[in-house]
Amino acid sequence: MLSFFGSGSGSAASPTSVSSSSSSSSTPDLQQTESVNETTTTPPPSSSTISSSSSSHIPPGPPKLDFEQLSQTHSEQGISGAANNLFNQVVLSNPYFAAGGGLMLLGTSLALARQGIQRASSFVYRQMLVDLEIPSKDKSYMWFLEWMSQYKQRSSRHLSVETSFVQHDNGASTTTFSLVPGPGKHLIKYKGAYMLINRERSGKLLDMTSGTPFETVTLTTLYRDRALFQDLLTEAKTMALKASEGKTVIYTSWGPEWRPFGQPKKKRMIDSVILDSGIKEGIVDDVRGFLKSGKWYFERGIPYRRGYLLYGPPGSGKTSFIQALAGELDYNICILNLSEANLTDDRLNHLMNHIPQRSLLLLEDIDAAFNQRDQTDSSGYKSGVTFSGLLNALDGVASSEETITFMTTNHPEKLDPAILRPGRIDYRMLIDNASPYQIKEMFLRFYEGESEKADEFVAKAAELGVAISTAQLQGLFVYNKNDPQAALDMIETLKTPNHVF
Ligand SMILES: Nc1ncnc2c1ncn2[C@@H]1O[C@H](COP(=O)(O)OP(=O)(O)O)[C@@H](O)[C@H]1O
Ligand SMILES: [Mg+2]
């Protein structure tokens, strides 16, 4: 190609000069070239024949530029005209460019068509199908899985198991399995409509509060059946609430989060806990009053929380009363034992700031935080909660909802006065060993209408001259079910607090 430009203007662009220049390397050839050049300057009669014959044996190469025409257009139409012309000559008359352009066009149109089909199908999808996404953070997520596990008309081949495992103090354990739909796709027929259910783990994302991967369940159904989502969720919710209706959910700490401990327990009737006269009523009234005064607290900018301390000897009904109170108020209960081995200040703080809705917080054995130095349990572990950690956690609870904290201890004398400050503990009450009043009430609760024997029992108990806990009384009465006389006869056993019947 260069040779075209090198050989100047005019008809030098003749095929002969191309073929000759490519072979010219020696002097004789040079002379020959010159002669050829000479011949070309005077237009030979056979010029056209040469070019036609040469094009027949030279493979179809790059197109030839007609410089005459180019320079002509340049003078006639200016630079743009020349450029246009050049483009036409280079691109359109070039078989490679032409083929490439064709392919490009084909590719573009195919891509467009594909996009079109995709758009159309997603349009159809949007018009005809509806998705409902339930993320694992949502409350209805567990309800839905539970509902699915009990729904008959489904075809799921991947199940996953959710085990509730409870290790009891005596070493025995109770385990219940519930088979819920596992990750993957499931098809169900609900009220005559098909629904595709897709349970997905969203890979790398972790729910920081529980350490479990985030999941979503997506329900897909026909657009016309979309109202069924509402029905389905309502059904799932009703089912879940029925299971815990009239019951108290007990939460215990599980790492950094609260988890229901076993199945919801039947509410304990507040009447079944017998405290000395007036104590129960006093506490219940105080809590109710507190629950009513949210506005008052917010208007004054005071944290909406109240702390209660129940102290007294073991087995006097502190824990039982708080559980019964939760049932009475229709609250759940979160129990945390401060003497628990691996509880740290951080965990305590986190847990206290993430209490499930409508729950009482029960901190058992708070004295455990005050006797750090000598507090090691049988396995040699030290409780990690420190005094200041407990105070900070109590002060730091910043919930937009009410926070009711109950604390219990058997050793009020060990408590540092700092915790008794209002705002940490606002209400204190001694729950003591059984008073004569309590002994009588307990007796009558177990042996209805036996008031004569009850008085006799109270008198005999006083003669024993020892403190008797309500837990001891319960032990004696349970052993002598339906036999008040036998209970009377065995009253001596109350002398030993840990008597085994
Ligand atoms: N005042 C009480 N009224 C009814 N039952 C009681 C009472 N005190 C203790 N009990 C029974 O004794 C057992 C232990 O009571 P608990 O509430 O755990 O005592 P505490 O927490 O004060 O150590 C429970 O089974 C409970 O039913
Ligand atoms: Mg207790």
C-alpha cells in the first residue's frame, strides 16, 4: 500500500507497478521498474487489459483508492465530502468490513431480541405472578415455617430439623424435633392455588445477634391469588399464638441472644403462690401503676424502667411469684442467672438491651456479682459479671418500651448499697420463710375446707421452733396428697430443711 503513496500521484497506482515493486531488489530490476514507470506515464493502449489480467491472478486484496476522485471531491465538496468518499471507498467496498458489519448487525439484533424476550417475560411474570418475601428477621418467619411443617398438602423433599433440647438439673434431657421445610423449593396447594415456596440462605450475610445466616422465604403465586398470602399469614399467626395462649414463654440466654426455653409453659396462677398478707397485692399494684404511667415518664425524660428486688431465704417463692406475676400481666419472662459461669459484663449488657417485647427481666442471684474474689463454682469457673458491669447494665438499659427488672437474692447483706439507689432498685421486698398466715393458707390450698386441721397444723409448726420455708411445706403436702392427717403426723420432718420423703 505504501508504494501507492510513495510513487506519487497520477496513474502510478497501476497494478503493474505493484507487482514489480514487490519484486524489485536489484539494479536491473530497478531499470525495469523505471521503464515500466515510463510506459505508464504515457497511457498505453493496453492499460486496461493489463489491469484486468492482473486482477485475475492477484488475490482480491484491499481495495484500491481512486486518488483522482478523492482529490476531485476534495476540491469540489471540501474536507467532509472527501472524508465521506473515503469512508465509502474503505468500508463499503471492502469485503472484510462488509462481512464484519454484517456480523455486528446480526449480533446486535440478536442481543436486542434476547433483551426483548427477557423484558417481555419479566413483564408477563410481573403481570401474572406475585412474590411475597419473608426475611428471617421478621416475626412471621418462624410462624410461617411452623405452619408449613404442619401443612399437609405440600411436596417438600428437603426438610430441616429444629430441635429444642432441654438439659435438666438431674442430667436427663428432653428433646423435641420439629421438621420444618429446609432450604430449597417447595410446592404447596393452598385453598386451591399453587404456591411455590423458596427458602434461601443469603450466603455470607450473618445475623450478628444470633450468628445464624440470614434467610428469606419467598412465596410465589398467581396474581389473582395474591389475597391468599394474607390468609396464609393470618393462619400461621393464629396457629403460633394459640400455642402460646394462656402460657408464659420463658426465655433464657443463648450466647448473646434470648431464646425460648422449651415450650411455652402454662401460666402459673398468682393465687397458687402464697406470700404473707398484703405482699402480693402491693407488688402487683405497683407494677400495674408503673405500666400505666408511660406518658408521665416520657414527659419528664426519665428512663421508663423500674427495678424490683425480692430478697429472702431460698424456697420462699420469689421465682415462683415473679413467674406468676408475668402470667398475670400477660408478659413473658427472661431469666438470667448472674452466677452463671460464662456470663460476662458485655453479654449481660447486650442481653439487657435486647429483651423481647412484653417481657419481664428476671436477674437471679444478683449477689453473685458482688463477691467476685472468692466466687468459684465446683468446676473452677468464675462468674464473669462484675459489680460495675451489673450497675452499668442496669443504668444503660435504653429501651423505648417499659423495662421491668426483677432481681432476687438470698443474701441481701452482700449487696453493695450502690445498687439500692432509686433507678436501679425502686422497690424492695423481703419474701421470708412461712408465717403462720402462709402456713394456714398453704394447708388450705392443698386440703380444701380442712380449716380445723389447718389451725392444728399451724400450732404444731410453731412448736417446732424452726423456720419453715414454703417450699418445705409444699414438699410435705405433695407427699401426702389428699391426706391432711398424714401431713399432720409427719410435721416433724419440717425440722430438717432438706428432708427427703
Ligand atoms: N410462697 C409460696 N407459695 C407457693 N409455692 C411456693 C412458695 N414458695 C415456694 N414455693 C414452691 O417451692 C418451690 C421453690 O420455690 P421458688 O419460687 O423457686 O423459691 P425461691 O425462688 O424463693 O428460692 C416451687 O416449686 C414453689 O412452687
Ligand atoms: Mg429462686
